[in-house]
Amino acid sequence: MDLFSNPKQTNNKDSVPLAERMRPTDLEDLVGQEDLLSEESPLYLSIANDRLGSMIFWGPPGSGKTTIAKIIANRTGMSFLYYSAVTSGIKELKGVISASRKKNRFSGERTILFIDEIHRFNKAQQDAFLPSVESGDIILIGATTENPSFEITSALLSRCRVYVLNKLSPDNIKSLIRRALTDSEKGLGNKKITLEDNALNMIITIADGDARRAYNLLEFCAENPPAKEDGKIIITSQLVQKASQKAILYDKSGEEHYNLISALHKSLRGSDPNAAIYYLIRMLKGGEDPMYIARRLIRFAVEDIGLADPTALRIAVSAKEVYHFLGSPEGELALVEAAVYLATAPKSNTVYLAYTTAIAEIDSSGALPVPLFIRNAPTKLMESIGYGKGYAYDHNNNEHYIPQEYLPKKIKDKKFYQPGKFGYEREIRKRLDWWGKLKLKRTDNKE
């Protein structure tokens, strides 16, 4: 059985995206990943000897993770089932695994279960694969763009071999583009296309090692050229530039990524929940890792709200935990809830300023000696030279506060933290003012 045949493709190949049509079906046609698939490599030998176990493919988008998985199925005669962690649920996959187990046990038919973006599944969801992986009822191949050490559970990692895919080189991308332009059966070889050198280089640059992106951009240019009576298609750098603005709406590692995260952060700081929701959803729909957004929300809670609303940090951290527990799409609502809370919370950057001011002071004055009276004295020698001498235990006072100078003498009057005027910091300011008065009173009494 040809796993890559498609009746629709035979009748109307143009309905299938160029990137899918040009997908290699054997190792000999694969471009890139030479080290991973050299004839002496563990992966190549396991494919050649049909001695496969479950595995994780870790690599950037468009590097060939899905393609290699399909080639393995083609080489070994296994059934190939493709699922995405973004759109599939564990209940659905358990049904698939159960059916695959029956096929394997009654007819010997083996199944590769390919899970794209497996890092999107939370810990409980990932652990659901363990029994079937351990028993060998399925061969699990998980694809991820994120570091498996952080995003894949240790139990699942221990049962899978991790293979690292590298970003395709500019020469790899050039080779793929040339192949698409000359292949009349699957590619664009039946069209009168002239690809200018500047345009080719621009596609290679924009693709940034992503074969799918290169194919999509080339196809867009080939299908939307300026009209010409002779049917010739000339792809210029100007056409590529215009196409790239339409075809690449969001790039997790490109300028639009930074534009949107900046817009989200500034909308939160500007107390605009509507804009915050808009930019957060833009990022999610563009394929951004929700855990990255969660980390940014936590950073915002610390940097721009701080102690004006101590609950903000707890809300942000809870949103991360909820998403980690539920996964997509249910967990994304927790991120939206956190964004609304952060946008509408009182703002203060005093903790952030205290942090940066303290760093500047330490860089300037160096490692000043800790006052002797607040040093521990675990030995007789240390006690004899003054460690801990004169320290007053605050709880021995009715007010649980005894004014003492804790900073090194050289900087004893430094103020790193100055509470703001809003939210909970008003209460903090009252306490500091009260302690300040007690300290001043004690100083006056001494005089």
C-alpha cells in the first residue's frame, strides 16, 4: 500500500499545497539532516533493520520531522496516523491506540502514531501514552520545536529516543526550490517560471531554514504573478517582498513576534484589557507557544504591578499552571483571564526599580562587609571577635520591631525600595513610615 497516494492529488494536484506535493517519500530524496541520517547513524540503522522504538524528533519548523516519520512508515510498511496536539484530545487518541493494539495483536499490523507539537500536551496527557509505548503496541513519534528536557515528561522521555534535527541550510533551501521549479509531476515544472537570483536569495532569507515556508512563498508568487499575455511568470524580488507580507502573518522568531509581544506588554501596562486580549489571541492564533505567553505575563506581574497588587503574581503563576494542566484549547482561557486581571490591576514598577538600583549600587561599591552584629556566631572564635554582638531580637519588643542598621555602614542611608501611591503599596508606605518614626524616636532618645 502506498501511504502517500491520494486520489484527489492525481486528478487535481493544484488543490494540494506545493509543500505537501514535494514531500519526499524516501530517504534518498531527503534534503538536509545528513548527520542524523548518515548510513552509520543510529536512526538510519534502526530504519534499515526495522528495529524501531518510540522516539521524539526535536527541531525547528520545516526541518523535516513529519517527512522523516512518513518515510519511516513507508520503509517499514507500518500504518501511519497523524495527529496534532493542538487539535486532538487524549480521549480520541486512546481510541486510536486501542484500535492499533487490536490490529497489532490479531494481524501483526504495526502502527506509527505521529503526534505533532507533542509539547502542547500537559503532563497527564503525555503520561497517557506510557502503557502503549512501553508494551510496543504503537510506535510513538512525537515532534516538537521545544526542548524535550523541559516540555516532555521524564517518564515519556525515558521510553523514547530523542533525535535532534537542525535548521536547513541556505543551500538546502536553494536545492528544494530548484527541485520544485523543475519537477513537472509534483512541482511547478509545467509552468513557465523565471525566478530571478535576487528573488531566490530573498526567499532563502525569509525561509530561514524552514522548507515549508520556502515552498509556501514560492507557490504564492507562482500563483499570483503580474498578468502576462504569453503565460510567462517572472518572480522578482519585489513580488517576493509583497508576497511575504501576505503569506507570513506571524513568525515566532521574526519581527512580528517581537511586535506583538511588545504590543501585549504595553497594552497591559497601559491598563487596556481589550487590546491585551486582542494581541494575546493574535499570538495564540499565530502559533505562539502558550507557555511563552504565560512566562511573559508572570514577568509583567513582577515588573509592572509588583506590590501594588501582590495577587497579580499569584494569578499569573496560576494561569501558567492551569494551562500546563489543561493544555490547549481549554487552558488558553486562563491566560486570557490573567491578562484581563493584569491590565486592570494598579500598576507599580517600584520593585523593579529597587532591583536595578541595588544592582547599580553593588556594581559601584562592591562587596561591602556585613555588619558584625547581624552575623551568626556558630563558634567560640567568631563570638569572641564580635560576631552577633549587640543584635536585638525584634520579637522581644511589644511592637515586634527594634530599630537597627542592617545595611553596611558605608551605605546605611540608601533607599532602594520606595513604595508607590496606589493599591497595596499605600499600606506598605504606612508601615515603613511608622517604622521610620520609631527609628527616629530611638535616635532622638540616644541623643
